[in-house]
Amino acid sequence: MHRLPLRAVPAPHKPSPAAKPMNLPYPSLGTLFKGREGLLADIRAGFEGKQPAQAQVIVARHAIHGLGGIGKTRAAVEYAWRHAADYRALLFLTAQSPQDLHTKLAALCDLLGLAEGVTEEDARVQGALGWLADPANQPWLLIADNVDIPEAAEAVDRTLANLTGGHLLITGRLSEWPGNVRALPVNVLDPEPARDFLLERTAGKRRTAADDPAQAAALAEELGYLALALEQAAAFIRRRALSFAEYLRLWREAGQRVREWYDPRTMQYGRSLATTWQTSIEELPPPARAMLDLLAWLSPEPLPRFLFDHVAAPDGQWHSLKRKASFT
């Protein structure tokens, strides 16, 4: 994907100046965001007092191993919420590939009130880039998420990293970047904040016991202190109103089965995270398991409901799903 020249794109309507363009994917964790204060301070220090064209990337320290679930995206979004008052726009897009970056840049036009009626994607990309270049919209914060392959990194650097008037924050598993991008390594949580997260996240929803702090510490260690694994385990405990000891027993039983299929050479996530998935999946009823098996083959983008309409389903698809799920 080549850098596109900026040119005017029709913009029949614009958001009210009082309305801050914002499409962050989730709200702040508040007090549940633990163990990353130093990282947020480093991000801020890298941006503070800097002129435009400043970019930083949050990378996993063990990116060579494809470590996922460490909390890179959450840290970037939390930074955005903490410093929302400093920016006129808080923008988020995924950039898993050059085409994904191109498509998501074009989609920003809908948020920004640009290019109404324009369907040509290149023109919409130019419109979004033109909006970012307009001093009236600066300063902005743009998060480019899931930049995990060199081709995507090159596209981000070529298209975004030299923009002026705002700050670019990139998340990904790559540690090597050009000199105009500052790499910030992020590791798993320390034991104490990982334990405290489990205790606070499940407060009032778990079956309590006198040894909860010790059990939470043991569970956090088993989960490898991975942020995503901790959140998934806590959500399971809350939903089932389990004790830490009960969940740990289920998790260890699932772990035995995960060892039968887990391959660290091909999996993008650690075995502890795979085990939290296995623990949750085994609790699903057959219809939900069948639906999950079907969805696993599809893109993570939003899906239209009509794809699951049994009347419009391709011949044989719905009957196959019914047999697998034991629908009646």
C-alpha cells in the first residue's frame, strides 16, 4: 500500500465541535487496571512536550515467541482514557495487515462525519488522513492495534507514523521499529497486582474462603500472570459463583486435556491461556459448542444475523449444525 496524496473529499456534515470523536473499544478498568502504572508513565513521558509525528509502540517483551494475552491493547486504551482531556479525538483502529489498516482508516470517515455518499475506499482513506492533518482537529490520539507482522508494521509506518499534529500509539508483537517509533516492552503482571486483580474482580461474586488471598495468588501463578487469562478466569468464577479453589481444580483438570493437543510451536498464546479457554468451552451446552465451532472459521468482524437464519442457510448446513448440537 503506497502513501496516498491528500485531496479534498466531500464532507456534507461534520460532528459538532463539542462532540469529541471517540471509538475506543471498551471503557476504563478504573481500579482494576493494576501493575501498569510505570508503563503508562513511560508512554506519557514519551509524548509529553514532543512535537507532532511522535509514535510509540507497546510490544510484548517476548514477542519473538508470539506472546499474546499480555495486555497491550488494554494498556493503550487505558492510557487514552487517562489522558482523554488532552486530545480532541480518541481514535482506535486495527491494523493486522496493510489491507486491514486501509479499510479501518476508510471506516473512520463514518465516525468523523466525512465523505457521506462516497464509497470508493481510497477516497475515504484520503478523507480520514486529511482530517488528521487539519490543525483544527489537533491534537488527536490514534491507536493502531494488533500490528503483529512486518507487512502491517511497514504500512503503519509509511501511512501513519509521520503524521503531524497528534500522537500515534501502536500495539503489537514486533519489537523492531524505525527510529521515529519508540518501542516500550511490556511483560506479564507481577504476582501481587495479579493476585489483587483476581480478588477485586471477583469480589461479591465468588464463594469466599479464609484462604482467598493465598488461593488467588496460586491461581495467578498457574495462569502465568497473563492479563487476558486472569480476566477470563475471573469472569468464569463470577458467573459460576465458584471459590478460587474450585476454579483451580477445574482449570487443572482441563490442563491435563490441553496438554494432549497444545503445540507451543504453532500456538500464538501460552498454554495457561489455552487452558482457561478449555475450561470455559467445556462448560458450554451442545448448541453453544456447535455455534462456537462454526464461528471459529469466520472473521472476528461483526456478522449479520441472516447468516444463521435456518431458512436461508445453504443446503445441508443447518441440518449438519442441528445434528452436531442435538437441537430438537
